[in-house]
Amino acid sequence: MTTDWNSMDNESFRAQVRDFYDRNYPAELRNVWRYLTWDEVKDWWPKLYAKGWAAPSWPAEHGGMGLDATKQLIFHEERLDVSRGPDFGGIVLLGPVLIEFGTPAQKREYLPKILSGEHRWAQGYSEPNAGSDLASLRTEAVLDGDEFVVNGQKIWTSWCLSCNQMFALVRTDKTVKKQEGISMLLIDLKAPGVTVRGIQNLSGNQSFCEVFFDNVRVPRANLVGELNKGWTVSKALVGFERLLVGNPRHCLFALERLRAIGQAHGLMRDACFVDRFTQLRLDVEDLGALYERFCDIVRSGGVLPPEVSMLKLFATETVQRITEAMLEAAQGLGGTRDEQVFDGLPMDILGIYYLARPTTIGGGSSEVQRNIMSKLVLQLPG
Ligand SMILES: Cc1cc2nc3c(=O)[nH]c(=O)nc-3n(C[C@H](O)[C@H](O)[C@H](O)COP(=O)(O)OP(=O)(O)OC[C@H]3O[C@@H](n4cnc5c(N)ncnc54)[C@H](O)[C@@H]3O)c2cc1C
């Protein structure tokens, strides 16, 4: 029998989530500020799956917890020190799309494997000349009988070395307006003709990949939604999770480390440092208030307005400013990748600094967010 979590009072639910994570989540995987690999989470994932908690937002009939917006926020708040694993692509992005647009056969085949961790999904959207201007993508899928033949390249594919499947946007009609000739396909990354290459980022992790398709045959049954309607399907992906990017947790994580560095270096008596620290602290308070404003909209069943771009901008630019202050406050120690301990807190300052850099690019760059604000919120002339 499935539990009706939504009928439980909020504090009892919060206590249950906290207790489960305290008992089961590996201590060494807490507060790791980077995405974990499948190897790192593969022993923990079956516990979450067995508990029935792998997919908090999915409806119970598909194996999710069926949480309403308030309970989802509590669930996320109680996991602020839990690192994101390669579950993101399947649980957060693809699952809800298959529930809405998938055929009965796709739901039967894929949803249980997402939940169990057997399938880990990468998001294959960006290409070398199609990032902000995604509709220009050129990876092509041509129908040949009951199969598509896929040729082309994707890039910046997160966690792909931990994934074995990809949902990809591909061009299926070159003769129409850019957005109208795109389809979404489910591609097995182990199929012949697929090559996945890791890209080493600044911090030394291979968190991205480039993926090449050379005459890869994909069953027609793997088309999600209608042919040439992939743009509409892909737009359905951005929803509740967009809000979580604006969660102040990364800022709080970095601010606590900035405080520890200041404490250890006696900077809490330096007026310049205290002034900078206080400004950052107040910005994080403001970010928390802004985040709550958008949470309230979700809680009351509303649709997130384009102003949510402001939250993404403010969260990512604030975390970059805090990590810059950390680097400077640590002086010579900020320039090494060795783990340092400040005021009892271990940290890799340069690693944290590096990880904050791409946050203003992924999920839509700051410039693109500003364009959205100028057009849709401020209605400035284009
Ligand atoms: C951490 C991270 C994770 C990612 N994960 C994935 C993933 O899993 N799957 C995936 O498909 N992609 C992923 N991406 C790719 C990401 O979606 C793209 O990097 C992003 O959309 C920007 O595209 P681009 O890199 O091609 O840059 P471009 O679009 O070429 O932009 C280059 C510069 O020009 C600016 N610019 C572009 N257009 C405009 C405009 N109209 N007005 C003003 N300025 C503009 C941009 O802001 C940027 O500064 C990820 C990126 C990052 C950083």
C-alpha cells in the first residue's frame, strides 16, 4: 500500500525524512560540493529505491512519492547537504516528460529502470554551435524503415560517463522553421556507433562529455511525443526544478567556509573583510527571501513567472562573489588544490571556486537570463 505523505503534518514528514537520511545516507558523501558519480552512489541508491523515495515528485501510480509542492520543498530542504548524483537526468528531467508524453510501452519500459538506477540518463541538447541558440541544433535523425539513423555530436553533456542512456533533441526535418523540425529520441549509449569522451574541466573532474553519433540506429518506438514536436516536449522539462537552482544552499555552504577562513586568519577584526563578509551575508539573506517568494507561488499551485530568471542570476552570481572572497581571504593557501582546514572545517578552496564558475552558464547563461528579464519582465524594446 502506498503512503499518502501529503496528508501527514509537515513537521512529522520533515522528521521522517531527516531520520531516514541520518540513518542511511553515507557521511562521506555529505557536503561534497560537486556532482557525484554513479560509482560513488551505487551502494546508497538501492536504499533510497527500496524505501520508495527515489522520485519525490512523480505520481504514486508510477512509483513516485506523489508529494505536493510543500512536501517537495521540505524533502529538498532536509537534503541540503546531500550531493546531487546522476539521478538528475532520469528522475528530475526525463521521468515527468515520459509520464506526460510517453507511450504506455515507454512508461512500462523506462520508468521502473529510472527508479531502480538501472538506467542513468544524460541530457543531450547542446551542440558545438547550439547552446543558447538551441534551436540551431544539427544532429540529424533520418527515418529508415522502423529505425532512425542518427549522425552528429552533442557537447557539455553532464555526468555522461555515469550514464548509459540519453534523451536527445535531434533534427528530423530540415525544410521547416528551426523549432518545428526537432524531435526527442531516447538513445541507448551502448548502441554501436556511439562514442562518449570525457572533457576535463578546470577543477580536474570529467563532469562533462562530448558524445558522437555515427550511423546510430534507434528504434522508431523511442520517439517521445510526436515527430517534429520535440521543441514542445523539451519545454515541458523546465518546471519546479528551475526553482531549486535558486536555493541558497550553495551560497550558505560557501559563506560558512568564508567565515571559517576569516576566523582562522584573524580577519574578523579587519574592517574591510568584515564589511565584505557582511555585505555577502546580507545578499544571501536577500536570496533566501527571494527564493521563498517563488516557493510561495509554487506552494499555492501557481506557475513560475519569467521573473524566476532573477533568482537564477542572483544565486549564481552571489556564489561566485563569495568564492572569490574565499580565495582572497585564504591568501597563499587559496592557490593550491590541497585540502586545508580552517577553524575546524576542511575545504578545497580552489576546487569550490572553480565549481562556482560554470553556474552562470549552465541552465541558460546570465546574459540569456538578462534578455528574458528585459523582454518579458521589464518589456524593454528588443
Ligand atoms: C555546468 C553545466 C552543465 C551543463 N550540462 C548540460 C547537459 O547536461 N546537457 C546539455 O545539453 N547541455 C549542458 N550544458 C550546456 C549549456 O546548456 C550551454 O553551455 C549553455 O546553454 C550556453 O551555450 P554555449 O556554451 O554554446 O554558449 P553560447 O550560447 O555560444 O554563448 C557564448 C556566450 O555568448 C552569450 N550569448 C549567447 N547568446 C546571447 C544572446 N542572445 N544575447 C546575449 N548574449 C548571448 C552567452 O551568454 C555566453 O556568454 C551545461 C553547461 C554547464 C556550464
